Amino acid sequence: MELLSVIRRWHRRDHLPIREIERRTGLSRNTIRKYLRAESIEPRFQVPERPSRLDPFADKLRGWLVLEAARSRKNRRTARRLYEDLVTLGYDGSYGRVAAFIRQWKHEQHQARQTTGRGVFVPLCFQPGEAFQFDWGEDWTVIAGHRVKLQVAHTKLSFSRAFILRAYPLQTHEMLFDALTEAFRVLGGVPRRGIFDNMKTAVDRIGSGKARQVNLRFMALASHYLFETTFCNPAAGWEKGQIEKTVQDARRHIWQDLPAFPDLGALNAWLEARCLDCWERLQHIELARSIAEVHASERPHLMVPGRPFDGFVEQTKRVSPTCLIQFEGNRYSVPASFANRPVSLRVYPDKLRIIAEGRVLCVHDRIITRSHGVPGRTVYDWRHYLAVIQRKPGALRNGAPFTELPAAFRTLQDQLLRRPGGDREMAEILALVLQHDEQAVLCAVELALEDGVATKTHVLNTLHRLIDAKRTVVPRLDAPQALVLEHEPCADTGRYDILRRDSRHAS
């Protein structure tokens, strides 16, 4: 390139003839004339196209590269491995030719991404109380000594950038409802509009354009809190870019310093306190104030929420002959009077309520297991089986629900089952829980065991004495100050003798 520049400078600036340039450089006159006629000083060489041994395998290798690009970095095949696989297919060329093909393919892909670019966007501006954005994220933490993966709900006000995080084990309807309810409580109100992606807990079907078939329960939530729903286009995360950035920033500002927690409730309490602390420390990206100060100015524009939304998901279950219903691989007991009958199951994030005939039959703590292959658990309540053992008292001996009896009941059962008819006697004692307070029955059993008389008659007598004593207790009355004795009289038996001498009796 330097020689070409010298040739052009000699001819056009110094006006040297081509013959003199030929003598100085040793180049032919045709070559010099070609360089002088060229508009650019960069040399261009025509590379002849020669057939390669890789040509019959080019499409196969290109397809492999597309598949490898979709895999994770750790699972991708190396260029050497791809070369060996081509050899098994009949390729007899060199490894260098395969490596050069792979480098060229990667360069073309990089150029294609640079050509399309990251797109052109318009900055968004929101008014106070206008909108909030919601999204899910995944993070890991240690709870009760075990490292678990959690689904973190991120909610952010679009104007003040105030955000709140809340962790759940799953991304289900009831988790979403609870997350938004808690977010509105912490944020101090509900904006006019909510911006979401097309999550399955909110959208049942995506139509053309902005048409969406919204889930009925999610629609009920939006109607309860009176906010308008806006759903982004598929694969268009920039339409809610604020919350997308919050999901990334939360890993740096919050999750890196996360300690271990005994349960999920302690984690959510810590997350709420940490978010409020971030409001004080972080500056608003546009306004020269902290997020807490901007949020205070936006709060009057938010609608104060009323009663919390009852965010349950209802399912119909049929009670088995063993008085159990099944949910998420686990089984939960139901009162025996509803065996072989349909009931309504209301699923909450941490509770299960079983409804029938317009009333709550029982409430169980929800068990969530994420490990595959782990057998489900069975949760019994021995009170649900009291009506059964009245007819089948022999079930007390090996009945699974009765392994969880209180210690006093188990001790009494061990003593009664040693003698004939003890199973029926124990069933009748347990049935007292249906008529009297359970703690009173348990106290009567403990007193009977202390007396060494483990019989139904003694337990009944002790229970009735406890109930009667409780009924006849006279509450202590606090006398007014004016009626309090200053000098309490002392007992004097000598006064009685004086009264006998001075008294006169009619004859």
C-alpha cells in the first residue's frame, strides 16, 4: 500500500512520467497505469474459487453449528469434536479447514447480529399513580438448612421506581394474587394501570395484536383493585423495561447478601425491610431525589386498597373412602361424615381450606414438594375419624391417624388396650372431644392417669368436676375505696360469755 501511495504522489504531484516510475520501481507500465486509474489505493486480489473436500459436508456442519448455538456453553461440542464427527461421516480433509469454516460461520453470525442491532426505542414517561409493572424472577437461597429455588415476584411503580420483592415456591395463581395484594399494601395504594407480560397465570390465550383472553380469576383480581391491565407483545420485554432491569439489579443489591432463613415468612419479612432501605439509599434515575422521597409525592395519587382480595383457586375434589383428598401428590384428611362425597378445595399460598355445604370443614397447612420421585405425604387429623371409630373401635389399635394423638391420650390408650373391651372404652373417651373442650378432656385424662385409675368412669367424673368447678367460680369483686375496712375486727370468743351473763330470758 505504501508503494501505491508513492506511485500516485510521483505522478500527480511531481508529474513524473510513467517511464521514469517504471525505471524507479521495476513495475510494468500496464501495472502502473492500472494503479493510477484505481479510485482506491487498497490492493484488491481475486482469490480463485477452488473446490474443497469440506463442500459436501458444509450443510451438515452448518446445521450442527446452529444446534450447538442453542445449547448451554458447557454442553456445546468443540471444533475438534465436530471434526471427529465429520470424519466418521467420511470427511477426509484437515482439521484446519473445519476450524476455518467454523470461524467464518461465527463471524457471519456476529455480523448479522451487529446489522440488526439492539433496535431503536423511544424513552417512556409516566405520570404519578399512572402505572405499575410486574414480573417474575428465579433465585436461590437457603431455607431451614436446604438450598431451594424460589420464584420472586417483582412489583415496581413506573413513576417513583419504588419496588417490592416477595418470594414464593411456585408461579401459580394463588401466589400471584398474594404477591400483588402484599405489593399494594407496601406501596401504599393501587395505580390506574398494570403492565404484565403474557404469563400463563394471567393470559389463557394470546390473540392477534393486543387481543388477550384473560384468566377469569385474574380478571376478578383486577376488578377488585380497579386497575386496567396491559399486556406486552410476545418477546418484547422492553415494553416493561423498568421491571426487567429491577430483576437484574435485585441480584446485585439484595440477593448477594442474602443470609439463611428458618422459613419463607422470615425471608419475605427480610426482603420487605431491605426494599424499604433501598428506597432511602437509591437515587431516582431522572429526579434529583431518593426513591423514598419521590414515592412519598406519588402516594397521594394512588387509590387506597380496601379489604384484601381473597386470592384462592378453587377445585372440586371427591373424598375417598379413607376420608382423604389428594392435591399436588399429597393427601389431606376430611371429616368422616363427608366420605365418598364431593367437596370444594380452596388453595392458598400456604393453606388449604376444604368447603362443603357453605361452611369450612377443615384447614390444613399446604405442603409443597419440588423434588421428583419423592413420595407424597399424608396429613391426618385424628378428630376427623372419631365418628368412624364409634362403629369400628378396633381401628384404634393400628389406625394411622391415631399415631398423632397427644401424649396423655396415647398413654391411656396403651393401658386400656391391654384389657378386653378397652378399645371401645377408649373410643368413647375420645368421642368426648366432640361434645366438650378438647383441653378439658385432655386435662381430665391426665388427672386420671395421676390417680392411677385409667377408666372411662373416672375420666367422666373428673371431667364433670372440672366443668362444674369452672361454672361455679365466682369472679372476684373489687370493692369501692369507700367500702374498704380500715381496721379489720379480730375474733374474740370472750364477748360471747359477756353476752350470756347480760342477757335475760323470759321465764
